[in-house]
Amino acid sequence: MPFPFTTFLLLLCLPFVASSNFSLPALDSVRLAQTGVREAVTEIGNLKRRRFGDGNHLLAALRDCAKLYEEAEWRLAGMLVGGEKYYSAEDGRMWVSAAMANHRSCLDGLEEVDADGAAVGGHNLTVMLTGALHLYDKIAAVEKRNGWKRLEKRKWRENRGINLATWNPATSKADYVVAKDGSGTHTTINRAVAALASTGRRRGGGRIVIYVKAGVYRENVEIGIQLKNVMLVGDGIDKTIVTGSRNVPDGATTYNSATFGVSGDGFWARDITFENTAGPEKQQAVALRLNSDLAVVYRCAIKGYQDTLFLHSLRQFYRDCKIYGTIDFIFGNSAAVLQNCEIFVRQPRRHQANMITAQGRDDPAEATGISILNSRVQPTPDFAPVKAQYRTYLGRPWKRFSRTVIMGTDLDGLIDPKGWGEWTGNFAISTLFYAEFKNRGDGSSTRFRVNWPGFHVLRSAEEARPFTVAEFLHGGDWIPASGVSFEAGV
């Protein structure tokens, strides 16, 4: 280790002055966390060998852990290359938070199969990552007060002038064309992704365009962390459909149940439907999972029931999308803004209540949360006639510091007057941050909303500003490259 663990703990108590360079304690904290993650990878490998005969559920969770820790180590290692020349402390805080999200996903997956996270050094690694997170949080606060900017744009943001909003398959050339009828370069998305992974372009070289022609593609797709700047374009919602049915009761973890998962940064998608057809009785079944930084999803449909859209980690922007589900169907711990989206609530099982969001912020130093802006919440046409027979809430707290804000959104009358639901008893009602601002519709009245210390009715644009595209995502720095329109402010 770069220094003893006790020294690391003492560093958290030391005052320091941030300069134009990152403090040595912050970078050392990343090195220590990286070492902890590497040790976790080793332990996972040992467990996989020792527990090979213990059943598919445990092996699935261990495979997830191996992937999650390898990606966390890769991201932390990237922070140590070039240092402050390539990123701000705000970036650093977000990336450490992503490593923490990977760690939690491993522990959550092990818990789903009744395994003990202590076997992978869960507690010690949590402490290491928390220490790094809080150091970057302190430096980010100093940078914000002093108005410091990142010194150099990251090269992986380059996009060769390709525009997500206007790219046209009739007039522009795709790097890969997927077509069921054999008229493209590949007949499945997985084969196109494998071809990309086999080339030397995976670590850079500009944006890669994968055009998926109309059709139903029954496959589970994973775009790995080294495949950056992938742009996926289809022929339209319900024309190009990627569909799967993995779910937790049948042996998947929540994480690997995703029909489509992306870890590579700079992912863009347009005009595609991602769906999981497992159904409400199959519990957790993810349609789309993103742990991609600076991701833009435009004019897509994400369809499922429980856990439809997994906003796993990092910064994500959704515009003009349609999202369907029942329980916790917009969940995770990214910094995500959904703007001008349609959120469709489906009919759950008889004993269930609908929960639209379940945000997973577990530390106050994380700059994460869900912000739903200028959107619409409504029942699906088949659910509308019976919506009064079920309770529907805007969300519930998955983790202690859960943070969700809904602003300028049309809320149908299916929303329960309480607005928000409990996870278990009084869990997190004092530490969460839930807020509403200038919503409209029959379900928008805050008169009978929950009386929790963590619930807020925002009274001014000034109070709402921290949750806008400009402030929450610093979207003006990276969304314009996609060509997708957005409202920066309230």
C-alpha cells in the first residue's frame, strides 16, 4: 500500500488547502482504494474456484463482482494518469462514486443470493472508497468557490463531428450496420459489438456508429468499459427493438438481468426500444442499464415492469424518451436528468403499489440523484380504467441519502396524495432529499404530501436551480456535442 491504513484514516481529519493541483492525500486515497479493489478481484477469483459447485445463482453474482471490480479498478487507474490535467475534482468525485456504485452492486448481488459480502473485504473497501470520495468532495467545493475549470478537455470527448440528433442512415455512413435480413455487416448487435471490441479503436479514435435496422433483436448486449463513444441508432421506437427476459427469480442478478448494458463512457442512443418482457411476477428485470459517463439517450423507449431503467452511476441525460414500469422502475445512483420524457405506469400485481423511482445515493458526498424535468407521468391506456384500485407513488428511498426532484412535470391523478412511499418503516425519511417544484396536473397538489424532514416543496427558481441540466449535470459542457436540444435552466 502507498501508506498504512491508519495514516489514511488520519488524512481524513487533516485540514488542507487545495491549489490548482489536486492534493497529494486525494491522489493517494485513490491509490489505496485501487489496491483494495485489486484485492477484492483476487478474493472473487478465489471464491469462484472454491464455490464452483454451489449453484448458478451464486456464480452469477460472483461473475458480476469480478466484472464490477475490474471496471472500478480500471476507472480508478485512469484517475492517476495525467492527474488534474484531464479532469476536475468534480469529475474525480463522480468517478470515485462510480467505483463505490460498482462495489455496492457486488454486495447487493451477493445479498440477493444470501451470500456474505465480508468474504470480499466489503467493509474495508467501503471505508477506502468513502475516504477518497470525501477528499474529492472537499476539493470540489474549493474549486467551485474559486471558479476553477478543468485545464484540458478529455480526448475521448471528440466525436469527429458526428451528431446524434441529425445523423441519417440514408446520407451518412455507419461503422457497423446490423440487419436481421443480412443486408448489413452483422445480423446481431452482439456480433457488431464483438467486431468493434476486436479492433484497435476501442480506446479512442473518435465516435463509433452502430446502425440497427428495424427488427426485433432477441439478445442481451453488453458494451464494456473500454468501448467508448459508441453511438447506437435505430429506425424508431417500436421499429428497432432489443428485447430480453432475464430476471432475478430465474437466476440472474439485478445487475446482469439487463437486456442492454453499457459501461463505456460517452454512450449515445437514439430511436430504439429496449425492453425486458419478464413480466411483473418475475420481480427485478432490467431493460436498460447505464454506467456510462456523459451518456445521452434520445427518443428511445425503455419498457419493463420492476427495475426497468437502471441509472447505475455517472452522468446521464435522457430527452424525449418513454419509460414504462411498475415498481422502482427508474432507479440507481447516477446523476441523471430526464427531460421532456413520458413516464408510463403499468398495472402491477394485485398486492403491489407502484413506485416510480428508487434512487440509491448512500453518502452525502455523492453528487448523484434523479431529476425529472418538464415531463409527464401517466398510466398506460390499459391501466387507466383501474388505476384507482392501486396506489402509485413518485418514489421511495432505496438508500439513506436518496435524492429525487420532480419539477415542471404533469402528474396524473393516479399519484397518491402522499406523493412518496416508505422503503421500510421510517428508514431514511430524515436523511433523504425529495422535492417538487411547479408541477401540474391532478396528482401535483402538495397539500397532503408526506410530512418527512427530508421532503421539500421548493419555493423559487433559485432553490430549484441546483437540479437543472446546467447545474446538476454541467450539461452545457458535453450535451451540445450530441446535437440534442435541452433546456439548461428551470
